Amino acid sequence: MIIRVHARWVLPIAAPVIRDGWVDVDPTRGEIVGVGAAGAPGPVPATTIDLGHAAILPGLVNAHTHLELSHLAGRVPPASSFVAWVRAMLGVRFGAPTTMGEVVEAAATAIASAETAGTAAVGDIGNTDAAIGPLAASSLSGIHFREALGFKADDAGRIASETRLGAMTAQGRLAEEGCARVIASVAPHAPYSTSAPLIGALSPGRPVTWFMTREQPACPVSSIHLAESPEELEFLSSGTGPFRDLLTDLGSWDPDWQAPGVAPVTYLQQLGALHRDLLVVHGTQLTRPELDVLAGVGATLVLCPRSNRWVGAGVPPVADAVAAGVRLAVGTDSLSSVADLNVFAELAALRAAAPAVPAATLLRAATLGGAQALGLDHLGVLAPGASSRAVVRVPPADVEDVEEWLVADAADTSDLRWLDTLVAGVGNRQSGVDSGH
């Protein structure tokens, strides 16, 4: 059975907005089989739904978050400088006893709230398996990145092996749960917390000698926090400043380390760690020449403006990144540095930071841009063969520019519905099956 869903606006993302459009869905496969405008020639399915003054768009992609930190929600206050926030976060995370059960429960609650806000996929960073069970039990697709930290060069080999093993263990758990929507990969944390040998060891530019399973080679997609704060620039330039003090206080300083004396993007290039499948997260301090390099390589810049403001890191160079042609995605970061995992709220922050950037560009970053960065070919667009895990929004009656409304004024998601759930209910009623609602 094919069900046609009409709406005032259909946003394919990879094509212009269709006014008075429709989406044909096969609910048994959870797949879109057609997209078009009202009055287009061709057969019309027997079952149709008219949503009226509504918009259909792909499910959103939260390309950067830390689900295992969800138990820190509301416990780490905003800070005026990034390292001050890091110190506060570490004090809360490791200073008070928290059970694994509490961490898992908080991750599950955060995932449910993200789904309610229109998120279809995530790029999740974690040091443990805490989020694996909740991810497997959810509707989310995406990648779980097992994160590597360790600044002492002598520890690089051991930590790289442990990180790969952690990713393999996570992949095994996902397989046991029957979850093929989420896969595992590895990710170095940041230049100020991860040694050069460790960053290099986890980069696809090095020989790949490990496999998630015998049948599945290692995922090439990786992620790194980069150019997030002025303190990071000082550290890479001279080896001094608040990050040097933090590493010393944590007992993590490597006395043999020498500051590279270059910008963050150049540093990654020198390590062979800059590549097309890399998610460069934050980038608030990136210069236009660095953005040009990212564009040339094809790496994706993940924008998290609300978190950047919370931790005192600055404002991402959205307009410059767009002008340079950088591939963009959107992330919320964790609940330790943001009030919620609502990507529509993140879009509103991006609109405030970059009022001249076209709304369509920001919407693409929050959908197709994130899906492409995570290798999720079935998400991010409305097109034949794409997932019907799409979002339905109902703008106020006076809205004419639906793209602008979605990026600037749609953070309240109380109107949001999921297209696949909607058509499944209709399909069940047509076939005489009780949908349970």
C-alpha cells in the first residue's frame, strides 16, 4: 500500500521547496517512493492524507553530542572562559558518585527528548558503553564514536588499542541488540588533550589494521574537537596558557611535548589527520584560510553555537564558512553545556549568529549535511528511496516563508509529528490492524 501525504510545503532539501506538494510513502518499508507537486501527472494512490497548512521535511541530524554526559544536565553552569568550564565540568563529572544505571537512564531520557524534537540521527561521542543500550532501543540512526584521550606520547599505542577495542565492543553490543541503524567508530578528542601519535594512530591516513567484525571494516568517519577556544590557539602556538596549567594539574602533561607553532587545521594536516570523512567540531576560532583548507579537503564543520556560548568559547564563523564552501552540519553538544538536545533551537541560534546566511543553507546543514557527514545515505532528504522518518511541522497561519520560520522560530516543537508514525497509523486502519493508539 502506498499512502500519499499532502502538505502546503514539502522540503526535499536537495531540491527547492515544493509549495502544495505531496510525499508518497510505503509504510511497510518505511520508505519514500515519490515526491511531487499537486496536479502533477501520474497515478494517485487510493489512500491520501491532507495535512493542510503543514510542512514536511527530513528528520534532523544532531551531528555532535555526548549522550553519556546527559546526567550532568543543569549541573555545570555557564562560564566566561572555556578552560574554566572544563575544570567545572570535570569536577562535577568525577567529583560526585554516579552509578552506571543513572548514567544510562539519563541517556535514555535525553534520547527520548531528542526524538520528540525531531532528531532522526546522531553523532554520539562516548568514553563508555553507557549510551549503547538506549541508542539500540531508540529510533535513532548514526555513529557512536569511541573517544580517545591521552596527552602523553608514550601512552599512545596502548590508548589507541583500548579505543579500538571499545569501539569493537560497542559494535558487538549493537549487533546483539539487533541494531543496524547505529555503527561504531573511533575519534581523538582534541589537540590539547590527545597526543600527536594518538591522533595519528586513529586517523584513516594510517594503515587500517583493525576491523569491527570479520565482515565489517572499520568505519572511516571520525570526529575531533578543533579550534574551539582562544586557549587552544595559545596552547598550539606556544605551549603555554590555561591548557598547559590544566594538563599539569591533572598529571597529564608530557614534558617532552613541543608546541607545533601552527594553526589547528595545519596541525591536523601535519599529522595526516585531515580528511574528507572528518567531522571538525566547533571551529569557533577558525580563520578564512583554514576554512578554505577544510573546503578543499571536503571535511565537515559541525556547528554548535549554543554550547559555544555556554562554555565561553566564542561564536562559530558561520558566514565565512558558507562563503568558503565548507560542508556544514549542526550539533547540540552535550547536556552539560546546553539546555536541551533540540536541533531546531540550535538552528535559531545559528540564525541569530548569521542573519545573512540563507535559511535553506542552515536547513541543509541540519539535515542533509549531517546525514552525509555521518554516511547516512537514507536520511537528510525527501526523495525516492529515502527513509520516511521525516518531520511534520505546523507553522502559524500567517507564515509564508517556511524555511525562515523553521530556522528562526520553530524551537517550540509541541506541534511536531513524525511522518512514518502518521502513515503507519493510517495503514494499520486501512488493513484492519489495531495500531494501539
